[in-house]
Amino acid sequence: MRDETLLGPWVRRFLLEHLVAERNLSRNTQASYRDTLALLLPFASKHGDRTIDRMTIEDVTPSIVRKFLDHLEHDRKCSGGTRNQRLATIRSLARFIGIRSPAHVAWCAEIRATPFKKTAKNVIGYLEQAEMDALLAQPDRRTPLGDRDHALLLFLYNSGARADEAAKLTIDNLQLGSQSSVRLHGKGNKFRICPLWPVTATSLSRLVAKRSKSDAVFLNRINHPLTRFGIHRLVTHYAELASKTLPSLATKRVSPHIIRHTTAVHLLRAGVDINTIRAWLGHVSLDTTHVYAEVDMDMKAKALARVDIADLQTKPRLRTLPSLMTFLKAL
């Protein structure tokens, strides 16, 4: 008879059956869940004085979970956001076990009672138009690699694509012609179509000429598909070069996701409605897109300039208080 208290089989079912077969989560999300458990299990084994292969479900106590979260913050120097992300994985595992094993419902409730930490909300970063132009001007377009890099930066800015979406993009998802567009496979296994500027379509046409439709659009030096990490390195490299001519870039942490934010803010400034931007970026909720309206200082400054303050007096009028006698007579 199988021992239902052993943790190992439950972890295997959680990773392979629940995340893959039942929820069909993306590979990146699966990797995040896996990495959390790869950190938690050795930690719990050490602090519970039990070998990993003999650990039971209840060996992962709420006390050990809290110690693990403290270890992430203090020893591994993780942010509060990362701490909460790891805790979300642990709570998801507890729920998975609790639903399928009534004997562990009480343990599940204790684990899931571990609170998330309140964290400060970071301000979304983006590039001004001059900064984006400086970034696009850095690749040496006289060379094949420079031409590829310029096409990549232009594509990220045009489409607002995530680095992973650009890395997985294949030529058959491009529609290059009079009305050019790209079909992107985004988070949540969702597809969306974004229009392409003529200049972007021209750059991509040169890049994919005479290649198979099944090939990745963006290839590295040895003709293998660029990874999202390779795309991140390219963006940061050109941002470092651009900062030498535009010092304001040196104060910003430029990444593919910052270019994505830049696309949203610039579309908003151009008068594109917020719901169209939501569909453009592939957001599920409109609330996610609304943050761009909150961070755009240029739009806030224009709104402030529309406020008419001509009638306001430079000196505030002193408000006279009634005398004590007047007050007493009124009683």
C-alpha cells in the first residue's frame, strides 16, 4: 500500500500532473514553481533533520516555511516580491494536497495561513522619445548582426512584445505586406495580433529573406534562436552604449520589459485609448494597463497646465473669527 504521507510523490504529482496536465501553465511558470521547491525541500530537510526522500508532508511545518521565507530575504537577498512569489508556490502545493487528501486539510490550512508580506509598489520605468531614439541608433546597421539588432529593438518597441515572445517568434507568424502585422504567442497560452510600422516590416523582411517559415525570426551568431536572456543582454549592451551620448539613460535600468512599458506610454501619449493598449500588450485585465496613465509625467504636466489659476489671490484672505461676546449672545 502506498504511503500517502510521503512528500515526494505529492511533489511529483504537483509538478507533472497539476501544473502541466491540469492547469497547462507556461514553461516559465512551471520552472518558477520547480525552482521554489528545489530551494524549499533541502532547507526543510536540513532544519527538520530528515532526508529528503523520507520527508513527510507534515515535516514542512508552518515554522519551517516562515524560516525559509526569512532565509530568502536575509541570506539570499531576495526582494519582498520574490518572497511572496515563493510563498504563493508553497500555498499552491498545500492546497493541491489538501484537496486530494482529507487527512491533511488541517496542515493545508496552517500553511495557507502564512501571510504575504506587504511590499512597496515600484514605479514603472519607461524611456522618453529621445532616449528610445538613442537606443535605436546604437546598432551598426552596416553589419548583418547590427542590422539584426536594430530590427530586434525596433520590433520590441513597435509590438511591446515580451522578451520570451520575441525569442519564440517564428517567420510564419509574420505578415509582411501592405498591412504588416505579427501574431504573438503570449502568457496564458493566448495569441494576439499587433500591426507593424512600415519601417519595422522592411527591417524584418531583410532579416527573414530566403529563410524557412518555421525558422525563428531572431537568430544568434551560429544561427540558433536567440533566447530571452540573449535578448536581455543585447538590450542592456546597447543601453550602456547609448548612455554615453545621453546621460539620462545611465540612471535608468533598461531592459526588454522597460521597452514594453515605453511602447504603452508612447501609445497613450499618441491618443490611443486604454482598451486598445490592453489588447496591444496582451493584458487580461484593464486594471493592469491603467498603471501607464498613472506614471506618465508628460500627460500629468499637460493636465496641470490646463488648470486656470488666474483668479487665485496671491495672498490668502484672513478669515475673521467672531468675538466671544457675539458667540455668547447667539446662545
